[in-house]
Amino acid sequence: MGKIEVKKIINENIFFDDFKSLESNNIIEFFPKGKNNTNGLALVYAPNGSGKTTLSKMLDSNTKSNGEIEINYYNKEGVSSKLDSRVKVIFDQNFRNIIEGDTSEFIISQDIVKITQLEKEIISNFIKVADEVKGTLRDKYKISTVTNLKLEKLGALTKDLKDIINNKKNHDQIGIKNFINEIDKLSVNDISKELQIDKFNFILENYNKKNELIDLVLNINLDKIVKNTGIKEIEEKELAVNILNKYEHKEECIVCDNKINTIELKELKLKQCELIKNKLDKYYKDKIDKIVKKCNENDSFRIKEVILDAIESGNVNGIKKLQEEILIYISLVKVSIINDIIEIVNKSSIKSNILQIEELVAKQPTIEGEDIIFLEEIISNNLDKKLNIRIDPQNNKKIKLTLDGEEIIGVERGKLKLSNGEQNFISLAFEFMRARNVEEDIIVIDDPISSFDSIYKNKIIYCINSLSEDKECLILTHNIDLIKLMEAQGGKFNLYIFNNKEDGDNGFIPIYSDEKDIILKLNKLNDLFRFNIQEEVIDNRLFLIAMIPYMRGYANIIGNIKCYKELCNVMHWQRERVKVNLSKIYNELFINLYNVMSNDNGKDKINKLCCIEEEVSVDFEDIITVIKEGIEDIKIFKENTKYKLLNKTLRHTLIYLALRINVERVLMPLSLKSKCIRKKLENGKSILLGEIIREALKDEKQMKVFFMSRKTLVNDFNHFEGNMDIFQPAIDIKDKALKKEYVDIMGKLSRIEEAK
């Protein structure tokens, strides 16, 4: 017999803090089945809103989900391992619904649906990758057009990146895969040690067609550089002319204060400059002069200085080294761009999605042997139609399926000669077949009958029982029908209640065999009260007080108005104390009525009826007294009782009832200031606790909010009107949280009484 141990489940705010380190209610054992009891079945009842679907997604090794989950799996030999990739999940009907006209999402293999989902994810993620790459090229590398010179240095990526910039990238699987293949050929290189950031940024700003500076420098023909010792004087003379132009109104030199004629001096400098320029060679005038004029003060490479030094000295080695350094930095820009693109691609799921598709296609199952027998038995026999299934030879992502010779994949929904139930049944049956062959040790089935008509539910339960002979099966459901059908078919399983509530007794609460019947069947619960309960009870007075809400609801359902009204007298605070004989009511509801309805064949059973002889008569004050000194010593069943959940339920229900009546005792007199309350009382109408709290504490906002929000005062936990789920209170709040709530409520009531 295998089992799983749940260590933690964390997913945003879906699971409460108990699940961050689950230390109790964390074991799920599989009821042994199959050959040599190697496999088994466990069923987890998870009410709506408890996080069941989130849990199933987190368990699935093929589904991406947020959060963190840690579970250990123990095989029948007790060998443990992490559950990480050992689970195959068959999701609820929302994940298997037919999508009209889309053959890949028709009723067959969940793997095919998975491939289609992955393909959609790839396209969606690639669009995000393309947008991020485009933004990075634009913002970090100043590349916003396809003509940018830096793009030409990126080899095989150049075309793809130009398409991305122009929003023309082909978003099909082949185009994306080719792009990813090119990325995979590249690797990240660390350039931080080689990099001077000012020179790196200079290349980013100036290496483009619009500026041309870098391109012009790289294309200098060193053989055409002619020595000219006066080359630097040109800049000096031109600078002097600029100064004279700026201060032409001055009659003294701004430096030495000597008398000058600015006009004559400016003409002299211009003539000197022109004489030097006339001696310059044609190559300088055509090429070098453009470079010099484009240079500015932010030139990290000192381009202008290096070129002028070379012309003045006639030694071109400086220009040669400059060109080599610029080429190195262009290469570093290329490496940096590639590094960023690799990082953007790697943090997306595109590569893993492509790999998953390849793996799914590679393991495409052949449908033959036991599998086809299983499908024919389940589908053909139940639908009374001849089934034929085969892999489409033209497309290994598709399966051809025909019923009575008519293909149903790709046919419009309205034209299918199948009901929705038949379509969904085929889908689920095929998933059960595939689950028998997967490598995973555990099959998790999420609400398998949630959307089926009753005609199919029994057939699905049969399929599950068959599957659990071959695999460990864990069923998650919010459907009580599934549990009852499983029980009715003689299915052997271990039952758990999944609880996930604030301050609740959280986790996977085991329901042992002694209690399974009384949870699933109301008649079994009532039989327990008739025949065997006295074997567990150690205090009949506390037992009968705890039974008041359930007996009241039961009396109402069976139409025993007399008992119902008597119990109402002790369910609420009254102006006058009225004693009610609880023993008499209990015997009438569970013993006397059974005697009347039974015939002679039931004599043996009648002889075993557990009539409560001891008279227990109480009024509301007696009930309040039970909790007056505290709740720790309230014990109803013996310590080693077989009915632990029922014991906890009755204890909690008793405390809820006593707290509620105590609140009414203190607040009801205060609420009588309200005309509405007084009028209701005069007319004999019921007054809800919420009304009492609102009217009594009308001017005490914080106090009013406190009482309105107390879990123990909620009607559902101590009335059972139209809801005979007697076990809900036991799992909804921990003993520790209940004690705190008791202390808080009693403390607030004391303050109110002192203030009167």
C-alpha cells in the first residue's frame, strides 16, 4: 500500500498558512488494490472554494503553475521519493471540453490538447520575446531602424532582428524554431573585464549611417596620409578667428591688454589659415576634413587628436591602433547584444515548450492490444456504436476516430451524431486508457463526473475502479455523488476531507472506516444514534445538549412539530426559562418512531435499541452554565472512541450553541430599545442573532463588527436547517482557534455587562 506525505503547499493567498509547513493531516494512504495489492485508491472530498483545481494543477508535472509544493511518495515497501514528476493529472471537464472546428482540441488525447496549448504558448511567448528584444535594441543599443550598421555585425541573426524591428517576424512554429536554433548556436560571453564604458557608449551613439563618424575612421587609407607639420595650426588659426569675431568690439587684447586692431588681426589669421590649407593634399580635403569636423569634445577615442598627430608627424601607427580598438569595441557591442538576446530567450518558456512538444510527439502511443480492447469494451459497449481508433498517418499529432464508420474529429459540433454526454464520455474513457500506460506512478483525477448526466456516472466509476487496478489513483472531487457511487459499486477506497480555511483544522482529514458510512449516509448516522452511540458516550447530559441543533433540524425534516418547537425553546435565550426533557425528545425521534415503523422482522434489531433512561432536562441557562468555567473539560465521548470526527463535531456544536445563547442573553435586553425588535416580539416573529447584534450595538461599531464576524455564531454551524451536514463544524475551526474565540467572546460580553 502506497502513501503520499504532503509537506507544504504554497500558492499566493489560495492556501492558508498551515500549508506552508503541514505537520498534521498530511498523509494520504491508498487503499490496496490490484495484483499483489501494489496499487490503490484514495478519494479526497474538497468542497467548492477550497482550492481543489489549483491543487490539481500544482500536482501535474506537465502544467505550469505558480506556487510551491513539496510531497513525498512512499511505495508499498516504504521507499520514499519526491513526487515532482510522478503524477499524471486527468483534469475536470473544463479542461476537456470540445472546441468546435479545432481538431487538436477534440475529444481524444490530452497530450494532443497539450501540444496545441504548447504551440499557442510558444507563439504568445515569442511575441513577448520579440517585443523585449526590439525594446532592448532601441533603448540600450540605439538600434531603431533596419539600416543601423550595428545590425550587420550580427551574422545569421541579422535578418531575424530586422524582421523583429519591422514587426515582420514570422510567428509560425518553423520560423520560431529556426530563430531559437540560431540562438542555441551562440553562447554568453563575459565582456566586463575588457570594457571601458565611455568607449562602449561612444560606439553605441556614433556607429550608424546617420553619423558616419566611425565608418569614416575605419575607412581611412593609411597610405594616403601625407605629412604636414602645420596641420594643427589650422585649428589654432580658426580658433583665434572665432575669438576675434566674438570680441571684435574690443580695442585691447583680452589676454595681454595690448592695443590691437581686431579687423586687421582677423584678416591676417584668415590668410595664414588659407595658406596652410592650400598646401593640404586632396585626400585630406576629401576625407580627413569630414572626420575632423564631426569630432566633438565627448570623443572617448580622441579621434581628432590621433589623426592630427599622425599627419603632423607622418607616423600613421596611431590611426592604425585607433582603427583596431574601434573594431574591438564594435565586436564587444555585438557580444553584448547577443548576450542580452540569449538572456531574454532563456528566461522565456519557448525552449522548454519546444522540447515538451518533441517529447510528446516522440512518445505518441500506438492504439492496439489491451488498449483497444479496453476502449472497445468501455466505449462501444456503453454507446452501442462500433468504435475505430487509429493514429492519422498524415499527422502524428492527430488521431482518427470513427463511430459506426463516421469520423467525428473535425466535424462541426452541431453535425455530430453524439450527445454532449457521449462526447465527454469518449474523451474521459480515452484519458483513462492512456493513464494506464504513462510512466507516472500516481494518477490524479479531478472531478471526473462533475458535468455528466446520471446515465454515465456509474460507467465512469467502473472505469476508475478498473484503472486503480493498474495505478495508484487519487480522486479530487466536490461531488458527494461520486463518493456514494463509488461506495455503491463496492469500490474500496480511503476517504479524506480536504480543508483549507482560516483557523480551520486544515489539511487532508482522514475519515476512518467506522465513520465513512455515517458521513455518506444519513440513515447510517441515525442508526448509530439508535443502536451503538451509548458505547461511546461518557456524559449523556453533554451529549444531549450537543445534539439539540441536529435533533431540531431532524424533527423539522420528519415533521415532528412538537419536538421541533420544544427544542426551539432551548436554542435561543428566552424571557422565561422553560425546561425541556432532552432524553424524552431523543428517544421519541430515534427510538420510539423506529419502533412504530418496524415490523416483526425487525424484532432482533429493536431489542438492541439504545434508549436513554436517564432524564436530562435543561433550559437555556443550563446550557450557558456548561461553558461558564471554560471549555477544556468538556468531554462527550471516551478517549479511544471510534468516532473521532463525530466526537469533535458534537463538542464544537455544544460550545457554539452555548456561546450563541450567551450572546443573546447579554445583547437581547439592549436590542429591545429598537421598535422593530419589540414589534417582532409582540407579533411572535423570530429574531435573528444578526438583528440583535446590530440593534444592541448600534453605536458601538467595533464591538458590532466583532460579534458579526465570529465564526462560532454563524447559523450554519448550529441550526442544520435544510443542511444535515453535521460534520462541517468539526473541520471548520481548530480547537486552539475555538478556545481563542470563546475567550474573546466571553471577554467582550463581560465588558458589556460591566458597562450596563
